[in-house]
Amino acid sequence: MMYNFRPEIKIENASKACYGYSEINAELKSRIGALQSNVITIECYPTLNEEELLNKLITPLNPTLIINALELFYDVKTINKMIERNITDDRIFGLMSHHSFEDFIDRQQKQALDQKIKQVHTIGGRVVIYGVGASLVYPADLLIYADLTRWEVQTRYRSGTYSNWQADNAGEDSLRMIKRGYFFEWRVADKLKKEIFSKIDYFLDTHIEGEPKLIDGKSYQAAMGQIAKQPFSLVPFFDPGIWGGHWMQEKFNFRKDEINLAWSFNGVPEENSLILNFDEIKMEVPANNLVFSQPLALLGERVYGRFGAEFPIRFNFLDTIGGSNLSLQVHPKTDYVQDVFGANYTQDESYYILEAADQAKIYLGVKNGVSKAQLMTELTKAANGEGSFPDKELIYQQEVKKHDHYSIPGGTIHSSGANAVVLEISSTPNRFTFKLWDWDRVDLDGLPRPVHLIHGEQNIDITRDEDWVKRELVNPFEVINKGPGWQEERTGLHELEFIETRRHTFSVPVIHESHGSVNVFNLVEGEEAIVESVDDSFAPFVVHYAQTFIIPEQIKTYKISPYGTSIGKTIMTIKAFVR
């Protein structure tokens, strides 16, 4: 089957991008000469290869003075002390940081650097400042932003070669490195990026080492504006896991040499990327940059007013076909995630069953009559190695079939069993999973999978038993509109959750409304569909089976039809938006 692993967006009316250090250096030298720039600043997202920048980009510019932004900040030990409350001793969880990079500036160092730069100015010399926080050292005459997606950052953590910012921890447990990124590093880096976004003269893509691409800021900003007016897909990434299956490997004919593929994150702008095609030079950029630069057009006024410049919906796949059960887990309730972790809202979710083999099941809530004391006693015994957890006695289990849909509000015990493919539709926070039991496994790294019974006990809602689950969470399908050749159903999520989902089953064109929110879709049945404008405001957009795609709220009305090999057949989409 067709599946687009590298969807790209053709950018219209843009300046020509530069490819390779030779072209980039020529462009920058021309710009520097024309503007008589004395201070060239290269702001970097954490975990960028700064040594490559120094050797291949900065040194050829022949500056009089080169400053690494690390010189601006306190030493590693001092910074670690300042953020220890955010980082905590826990392997997985921290406390959301509200710091800015300015909090870590050594004022004496700042004065010394100012003096150095002024001395170079007196002789008409050139200064290049680079690194994380470089834009805070001294006002820039030319500002370049060298960027990375969060998924690439996590890949670099795993390599053992890169450290967190100001941490000197290359080779550390990658889960601890990701925790530091999620709760601290990415927060302050994104805050600075948003502050300087409109001032950036050039954007630099260094995802592929040795193959940089550069585009001017005006063209980049125009590209963001263009994307916010059309349907688009993010670049998916895939990852193996201890419970992972083989459906994606087989269905997509992809990475079959790996042990399995457990995850596909295909609708998560915080971590996914966009590929921008500037006249065949293809730049990979964090999708979050679109959220930062076009929040109103993308999200809509109501959603932006509620969440700020944050994309609140996420889509991903969980594949256990030929694999095993996910951990038994629970997500926090809203007040807990706010009070304990400093997050704005919790990780509510749902499982839409994209595929299911015989006897595939979901674990959802507890059996009738189970008390929290009884549950926690058995979970604690299992965590202490005193026998396996009696899941059949205590947890409600139900066989699932293709196209079922289950809501999972925070506080509900749940797990996807083996031999299913789940389209997980959830709110964006993705670090707040409290594992309660993991079927006595160790992870792919050989370390025990961590459980979080202290957090879990305080969030399990024991009233969500079999009767409540069947009544409230299982297949809440309601036909709300229909016509010749099409039907629209409300499929959830539960009233405790802010996401609404609609399933359309159709063999003819269907008109959609935005509902005042960004819309996120997946083609859950059928080979191809086409998204078309009702007023010719964007080009037709073709999607394939299992592809996630996003419709900005700025597009108030649009049409989706069967396409290509699906013409004359009945197909299905699932659609999510903020109520």
C-alpha cells in the first residue's frame, strides 16, 4: 500500500534556498557585506552539532572574534542546583520549568563579553556568537536560527554522543535525558525561540549532518503563512518497543529488519517535523514553529484563547499485532497534573481500533466490587516481586474489533492488549503515564520498566468499574447526520474530555465544517481520499490509508471525497477537534 513517510509541502513564491556550506557561506558573506554587519549571531536549539557549525560555517567567515554562548552562563554545577526542583531524582517525571535563559546569565561574564565585543567594534572587526542562548549575548546585526525537531533531539540523546544543555551527561540513561529536555530544556528554548521568531534573518536546517539548508526569514515566515491556509501532513516517526508488533512493518513495507515497531507518532506537532520544498531544496523544520508563528490561523481564536500557542490534539499509532500488552497504566486527573507537575492540562485519550486480530482485547477500568485497597495491595506485591498481578480477577477486559472506539479520561486504568493496532487520539501532554504493572518485563535496554504506584494510587478512580465503563466509555456511537451515500457519527470522547471525535462513512463527497477548531483526521478505511476547497483557496490534497492530516481552522468549510482506487467504494475518516 502507499504510505507517505516524507510528506512535503511545495512552497510558493519563495526565494531560492541554499544547500551545503559552500552556498550558505557565499550567501552569508554577501549579506554581511551589504549590511556592513559586525555582529553575526547563530542561535541554536539544544543538542545541535555546534562543532560542525564552528568548523564549516563560522571559521570560513573569518571573524575577528568568536564567542560560544556557553561563556555567558553559569557553570554546570550552579545551573543544576538552580533547576534541581524541576529535574527531581525520578527517572521519568519532573516539574515543568518556568525559567528563561536569562535566569542563568552570569552578569560578570556578560559585562566581560560586552567589553570584548566593543573592543572589536573599535577596530572595525567582525564578531560571530553561536550556541544556545547566543541571541542574549549582544544585539545582533544578523540573526540566524539553527533548529532541530524534538524527535531528532531524542535520537541524539540515545546515540550517547550528545549532552543536554549545560549538563555534561552524554551517555546517560536516555529517559533521564528526555526528562530534562521535556521539563526544562525544551521549555526555555521554545520560550526564547518565540521571543525572537519575527527577528530572525535566516533559518538553518542541520538535521542531516554535513547537509545544511538555509532560507531567508521572510521566505520562511511566508511559508508558515501558506501552510496555515491548506491541509498538510507531518513527517511521521516510528520507534520499537518491548510490546511492539509487526503490522506497520508489513502494511507499510517498512523497517522490516528491526525487532518490531511499537509506535508511530504522526500527528504531534510538538515532536514531528514539516518538510518545506523550496524549489527542490527540502528543509526539515519543527512543526511547532507553525504553531508558534500562526497560532490564530492554525488553531482558531477559541482554541488559541484556551490553550495559547500550543497544539492540543495528538494522533499516534500503537501496534501490538504479533507483540504483547502495553503496560497497565493510568493518566493523572487535571488537578493532580497541575499541582504536582506544573502542566496546564492532563493526558486524556481514547483508543480507536484501526485493526484487530482474533481475541484482541482492551483492559479498561476495574471489575465490579474491586476496592482500591485490594487493587493497591496486589499491585504492590507484583512490584515487589511477590507474584504476578491477578489482572483477570481485578481488571475489566473486553474483546475489541476493528473500528471500535473507547474513551479513556484521566483516572481510568487501561491498557491495549496484544494483537491490535490502536489509533490513539488524545490531548497533547505525553509524559504523564503512570505504569502500574508491566507484565513482569524488562525494557529493550535491559532495565526494569519503571512503575509509579505512588502517583497511580492518587489518580485511580475506583468508581470506574465494569458497569460504568460499559455505560460511559465503550463505543459511544451516535448518528447525528446522514444523506445518500454518507453518514456522520459522534464517537466520543467522553464528556470529561475536551476533544470531540466524528466518524464519517461515505462513498460520495462530504462537506465538513471546522467547528471553530483545528481539525485532525485519519483515513481509517479505504485506500485514497482527496481534500478539496469549496472556494479554490487551496490545491487538492490527496491522502492514503492510515495517513494523519491536519486542516487549519482558517479553512472554515471543505470537502472530502473518495479518490483514485477508492472511487465508487465506501471509505471512513475519523476527525478530532476541540469542543
